[in-house]
Amino acid sequence: MGHRLKIGAGLAVLAGVLALSGCTSKPELPEHKPKLGVAQNSDGIVTFAVTTAVGYEYAIYYEDPKTRSWKLIPGCDRIRGTGEQVQIEKKFNSRGPLPAFTVRHVRLN
């Protein structure tokens, strides 16, 4: 048991020295962070504009006000990145405020 304690203490000291000397890994930032623009006209047509990159697939979600959970907007999934801004139009209830929207993406292999 004494050997385990010495090894554990040694590893803790080594980790502390490495951290103080700047030898820690930085969190990996995503290569691409899409932006989502949303506009609505008086007929209830909502236009989504997503900045895309080649090699990614996108999906747009809305926050359900009753359950406070994110739900996929039908027809706004599997949006292929083109390297350009992609626009999608959907009809929503024009009599009330729009819910919150977000875009999620995955890297394609």
C-alpha cells in the first residue's frame, strides 16, 4: 500500500509541475460555428439563414414554450453545408411571438 501512496503523490506533483509550466492542453475549439438569422413576414413565413461550411450537416430547432425542450423543425434537418449562406422558409403562426431558435451541426466523414 505504501508504494501506491508514493506513486499517487508523485503523479500529483508531476501534474502540478506540468500545469504550472504551461504544459496543459487547451480545450479544442470547433472548426466552424454556424450563425443563424431569422426573419418573419406578416404572413407568418419565417426565413432562416444559416452560414454553412462544406463537410457539415445542419439542423434547426425551436424551443417548445410548453415543455421548454428543443424540437426539430420538420424539413429543417439534413441541411448540407455548401460554404455559402443557405436559406429555408417555413410557415409559423403569425399571431404570436416566435419561439427561440438554434442551429446544430455535425461534421460529415
